[in-house]
Amino acid sequence: MADFKVPTMGEMLALGESPEVLFWVGCAGSFDDRAKRITKAIAKILNYAGVKFAVLGSEESCTGDPAKRAGNEFLFQMQAAQNIAVLNGYGIKKIVTGCPHCFNVMKNEYPELGGEYDVQHHSQFIATLIAEGKLTLKDDHPFKGRRITFHDPCYLGRGNGEYVAPRSVIEALDAELVEMKRCKQRGLCCGAGGAQMFKEAERGNKEVNFERTDDAIETKAKTIATGCPFCNTMMTDGVKNSEKEGTVDVQDIAEMIATATDIID
Amino acid sequence: MVDKMIFGALLLVAGFLFTKRILFIKRNILLGKDEDRSDRKSERWMTMALVALGQSKMVARPVAGILHILVYLGFIIINIEMLEIVIDGLTGSHRAFAGLGSLYTVLIASFEVLALLVLVACAIFLVRRHVIAIARFKSPEMGGWPSLDATIILVAEILLMSAFLTMNAADAIAMAENLDHYEGIVVSESAFPISSIIAGLLDGVSDSNIVLIERFCWWFHIAGVLSFLVYVPYSKHFHIFLAFPNTYYSNLEEKGRLDNMASVKKEVDLMMDPNVDPYTATAEGESEEPPRFGVKDANDLSWKQLMEAYSCTECGRCTSECPANTTGKLLSPRKIMMDSRDRIEEIGKNIDANGGEFKPDGKSLVGSYITEEELWACTSCQACVEACPINISPMGIILDMRRSLIMEESKSPEPITSMFNNIENNGAPWAFPAATRGDWINNV
């Protein structure tokens, strides 16, 4: 796969073009080294499928989600106003996000503040690309027949009722999809939401991510599939804590698809 | 005649006490802040039909769910019998509906079957609570009154059903033997499929004692039901009424959506508008006290949140699904609901005791009832909202309380303060420079 340059909105505008879809990367996807690999996988998938897309680059800013859920509505609405001004300025209509928290906020909370877009989570967008036949998977990719369990991100699943798209992506890999005892509507949180990602947990007898990773390990899955950079971090830490990193890996479904289409190194 | 007067007096007293209590609760709920839930009416009726009447969320846990449906059906259907009891009590008739013939036989027979099922279900519920001691019934917040309340209700149901069946047993004998008050009233034997078993035990009991048993059970049953009516609005059992309006006024938005505070939007709009002169931004007459951001005390909650607090039946499904609670943290979504209710009760009583004006008591919901440690343990995962059989949102209250901690009192754990600062300064929750946000592009 030849290298390509991910265009920014500014660059597109300079060329007098506009993208079909804006890829909203999110903070984790922009700054966290592990999450950046997911971001690159999504970008490569969009490029491979011939989707005309762009990113905001340094014009993107936090959606305000962790501030809002931590109680700082002022900061949230300031962030929202700033982002909406940028998005509306570029005339953005359709957004695909790499994070279910960004997805939820932009889909459900931005419209009332003046930001109305067609927002999709990357699992939904990728599921559509697969259904449309725009992604050709290799015959001998490593996920064929592999035992995989999917950890529902709260803000994709319970928050927005999307349980099907990520699973359909895993099924397209011809993998063996196994469910954890707590899944879908009753899926257990990874422990990162509600701004927990940025602080220590309160006193207790177990870390939430260890509890959740135990659910996943119980399924004897070889891969824990995620759809959220924060879940990915939490589950990866959980696997390390259980000393299973030799036998169980944690991957975003975008990374799995990118590997299976042979567009990732 | 005396009978009828006593009966009428019982009805009046029960009706009065019940109404008084309902008006107190209604007033307390209306102490809450405005919230518009007047839209999407047909969807609301559907939600109520499905979730409250149809108990669709109860069966997520099949054992408790099915037993609950039995008790619920029994409760509703057996109450048809109450109509007859009231007519008999007020007019001195006996089994006023006996003239319905075979329909009556079917009705009474099905009441009996349901009564037995309710009795068995309640017995199993007691075993689940006290013998198997299911974890969610043993959380710290369930000590004392909440546990006693649940036990009282289950025992009361068992006693009422037993009285109902024993009454039928004695009555069947009395009617068959044409004892004076029961003379000429004919009810088919097949109306008594369950009580006929008890009737066997009454063999050889004298006529006068049969009448005594029947009358005792009749009075016990009606007095029991009326006491129950008065008791219910003081109890977690009040959900039998409030589940209906509470589901009607459900939050119909996606669970992930958290409201955008209108009071904040107003201020942000002013800040973003270059044409606003900050010194004249407050219009004439608008200088009243600014609203409190978020929830500190129970009367900062919305009326819907207060209705939820009164609707909660303390089943603990929320708590047993809460990732914080199940990993040993202090937070329990059920306790949030119970505390909200207990505090608004306290505020209500305070208002009544002080001539309609709340007299500051130095307490507040956050602080006196709920600690910051509880609030900061929430992951906002919505598991509690999903688990609630009647669509209560403990999470909504938790996050509203965080709003007051942050926006009124600037109280946050240090790492949260840093996160806010980072977002403000760098546009990300971490301390990376905003200008480097797109740097990953160069490494694709």
C-alpha cells in the first residue's frame, strides 16, 4: 500500500474542494500513542475504500465530553461552541468519529447548540463500507476462525443502542465471535467513562478494568475487540495485569480490518 | 347497622389518610425544578404500557421478574373482589355479585388460584431476602427500615391472601348450611378450588365458629387492605402507583445524551456574542438571584427526578449492575435515589412545621446524605439507567450533583482540575500542545 497524505480541511479548502466526510479523530486518537495506531488504521481504511475525507488537524479541539461528565458544563459548552463554529464554517455535513464519546456528544448534544451533522461511529461507517463491497479482505488474514470477543463501549452500546455494527464487522472477518456473560445492554463498563480516565479510582476492592478483562478472558477469546480508544487502554492494562499479554491481544475493530485488508504494516 | 357504620368509618378514615399523604408527596415533588416532559405523548403512553403495565424490563431477571408479574397480576385482579366487599360492607348484603352465576364462579375461582400464587411468590421473595440473602438486598443502605419495610409488605400480602382463602373456606360451609346471614346465597362449589382444601380442615367446627371465622377473615381482609392502602405511600411499595406516571414521563432521548444546561447556554451565548456589552448584559428586572448550577439539595432536583425518588422500590438492580459498586466503591445508585427521597421528605416536613416556609436546617443532600467520594466514583456508563425496571436515572442525579460541586463550589479531585485546565489551554484533556494535534498525519 502506497503512502498517502491525510488531507486537512484547510488544505482541501485551499484546493477549492470539500470532503464527503470529516474524520473526527478525538483527543486520544490524536495524542495517545496506542490510540494513534487506531487513528491511522481508520485513515487508511477510508483511503483504501476511496472515501473522500479530511481531518481538522490542529483546528480540532476536545468535544468537551470529559468536562461535561465531570460536571463542568461551562467548559463543555465553550468547547462545543468553538468546535461548532469551525465545523459550520467548513460546512461539514457528515462526520465519522474514532471515539464513541465524541460520537455521542456530537450526535446527541451538539444539535441543540447549533451543530447538526450526520454523525457515525467508525464501526458503523466501516460496516457500511463492507456491506457496499468497498473493502476486500485477504484470503489468509490472521482473524479467520480466530476466537474474538467484543467489548461494547458504553456510549456506543447503551448510550446509542448500537450493538450490531461492530459485531457485523467482526463477522465479516469470518472470525468466531464469542460473547462475554455481560454484553450488549448489560455490558460492563471498562471503567474509563465519566472522566474516570483522568483520575485515580475511588477506594474499592478491585479496578473496574480488571473486572471487565476477567469477563473477556473467561470467554477464552484470543482477541478482545474494542471500538473506543479508552476501552482499549483499560482492557490492555487489564490483560497485562492478568499476565495474559502473550496469549490475548486487544485491538480496535478498525485495526483488525486494516490488517485483514493488508493496508497496515 | 353498627357494622355498616364501622365499615363506612374505616373507608373514610383510610381514604382521608391516603389522600393527605398523596397531597404531601405531590407537593414535595412539585418543589422540584421545571422540566418539560410534555412532548411525544403517544410514545409516552406506549412506554408506560410496555414498561409499567407490561413489565418488559422486569423479566431481564427471569426468576424475580416472573414472580413479580404473578404478584402484580394477583394484586390487580384480586382487587376486583374489593368492589364486592365494599358493596357488601356498606349495604349489609352478602356476596352482592353472586347473582352473576357462572361468571362469578370463574372470577372467584381465578382469584383463589391467583391468591395461592401470590402467597407462594411472596414466600419465595421472603426466602430470597432472608434465607438465600441475595447480595443486592444486603447492601449497607438496606439496613433497618428499608429491609423491615420490604418484610412488612411481604408478610402483609401473605396474611391478606391467607385471610381471603380462609374466608372463602368458612363462607362455602356457611352458605352450604344456610346459616342465617348466608341463607339463600348459592355459589357453585367450583368457585372454591383452593379454599375447599382449607374447608376440609374446618370439619366438625361448630356453626357459630364457622360464622366467627368467616366474619373475622372478612373484616381482617378489608381492614388489612385499607391499612395497606394507608401504608403504601409511606413505603417503597408506593411504586405500585408511581411506576405509571414515572414511566409515562420517561426520558425518551438516547441514554447517552446529557442535557445541555440552558442557564449555562445563556451565559456562553453572551460571552461569544461580540455585540454584547458585559456591563449592561443583565436586562432590567432580571437581577433576581441567579439559579444554582446543578444539584446541591433535594429541591434543586427536577420534579421528574423527585418523582423517580418516590417511585424507587429499592430493588437494587441498578446497584448490582453498577461497575463502581460491584468493585467495592462507596457509590450505590439505589442509595442516591433513597437519599434524594429521604431528603425531600425532610424538606417537606420542615416546610409544614414552619408555616409553609423552609427553615434552613444546615443540611443538604450533597454533604449530609451523599458524599463527594460516592459522586466521583460514577463512570457514567448508564448501566443503572438500563437496569431500572421503571426507567429511573440515578446517573442523571449523580451528574447533576457533580455540576454543583464544580460550578458552585469548585470542588474537584486534583487530576480533574488538571484535566479541565488542559482542555481550556490545549483543547485536550492532556497537556499536549494544541498545535501538535495533527502531527500523527505525518506518520501515516
